[in-house]
Amino acid sequence: MKVSIVVCAYNEEKSIGPLLENLACQRVPSWIEEREIIVVASGCTDATVEVVKRYLGGKPEITLVEETQRLGKASALNKAFAVSRGDYIVLVPADVCPAENALSGLLVPFKDRRVSAVSGRPMQDPRASAEGLMGYLANMTYRLWGRLMKKLNETGQANHCSGELMAIRKDVKTAIPEECAADDSYMAIMARKKGTIAFASKAVGHNLMPSNIVDYVNQRRRWLFGHFQTKKVTGEFPSVLDTLVFSRPGIVLRVLVEEVAERPKHVLYLVAAMVVEALVYALAVSDHVFHKEYGVWPVIKSTKYAEAEVVCEQSS
């Protein structure tokens, strides 16, 4: 059996080298005999391509696909799917650092042939934890999503995967609409039509959430717009808190109650987060009504690592 690891990169010269080393060292289940890494560099104007080329010819096999223009993540994924040869395809952005054994944890659920896709668990990089409201928002966003996925996973009702770290069976790969703003949601819905989605809570992918409120709102705005778009294209909403708040308010309430019970001292931060989310919802609805385009989304600079920082350590 073979696994293809797809990395989409735009101007990631600081992170791409350490990520490739991390992926080469990650453990995989014993039934995975081969791995390949496919890097799609989209319209890069920095040294991303040059860094990747230094790794060509090594082990595991690395394939570089260059796009002369930045055409969006959907375009990059479609090109990667066209050349991938794996029985399973792992999707990991170039600015994410998989934790130790993340790859193995992500692939193990495929032993159940009913599983068509597996979601890892995104977490804020602990080396870049902030204080105050922004620190709370950065961790809360992923924490609430993880709680929800755990509940849905237990009942076999999940139909969403994290774009920070996910995997699909090869029969799930399909052309993603080029204008797609939430490739993870779209792929999860397609996977759910072919089987079940598993949540691998121990398959952790570290990255950076925005460190200021403007960037946070803009990122959440695009994510939610992508969920609306997914519904329009596929006929289904992904199972996230924003889309379940009206259809299944009970499970959303349970997730929020657990958050308060675990962090009672931060209840005011949670209230502030809900106010921010209301603003995000209004902006996303406006974007949807006025047909805003997010196929090529703006880079959020505060989610990128500083040049001096170690971006991604090798997995032992």
C-alpha cells in the first residue's frame, strides 16, 4: 500500500524544508509500504521552489509541481490529485507542523474499510501561545471544533475534516471546483457520500491562528463563507458549530457548556468570542449574498512564522 502526501505551498520558504524533513521521518502503519510527497508550489515569488528542489531525488520520493500563477488551493489540489499514486492521500498545508506520530494516527482508522476520510486535530502551536482574548480565541476555535468532532465521531455523524491535516481514500479524490473557498469541507462531503468520516484526535497538526482581531475575523469570515458555498455546491452543510447552531442547537449548547465548565474563569472571553462570531456570521452572509470570490484567498500574515523561529521539528 502507498500513501501520497500532498503539500500546497505559496511563499513558504521558511517552513517547507522543515516540513519535508518532518514528513519523511513520520512513522506510518506497517501496511504502508511506500510514501511519496507531492509539493504544489503556486506562483511563489520567494525561495520555496529552490528549497524543495534541494530535496528532490531523496527518500521518500518527492514530486514538485509548479504553478506559474497563484490560482488558489483548489487548483493546486487538483494538480496534485492528477499525479498522485497512493492508495491514501494525506493533505497537509505547508504552514502546518504535524506532531509526533500524527501521520500514523491519521492512517490507522483506514483499517476499517467503511472509512473514506479521516480528520486530524488542529491545535495552536504551543510555542506561539498568546495572552488575553487573542490567546483564548486561538485555542478556543480548535478546542470547540475538536469537542464537536469527538461527539459526532462517536455517533458516526461527522461530515467535516480539518484542512490542517486530513486524509482520504484514493477513490474519494475528485475535481474540486476552482472557486472553492473551503476545500476541506467540500472533500469531506464527497467522502461522506462514499463512507464514514473518522476523527483521529491524536493526529495533531500544529499551526498558527491569527494574532490580531482583524486577521481573526477575516479568516473566520472566509471559513464560514466556504461552508455556505459548500452547501450551495453539494446540497449539504459541513458539521461545524456555525452550521449546526440552527439545525442542532442541543449539541452546540453541550459543547459550549463543557467549555464553561472546563474554563469558568474565561467565561467573559467566551461571551466576547460569541459577539465576534456574530459579526463574522453577518460578514459571511453578506459575502455570500454579494457573491464575493475567495478561490484565491488573501494571505493572513499573522498566521505565518517569523524567519528566526523553528517552524517544524522532525518526528522522532
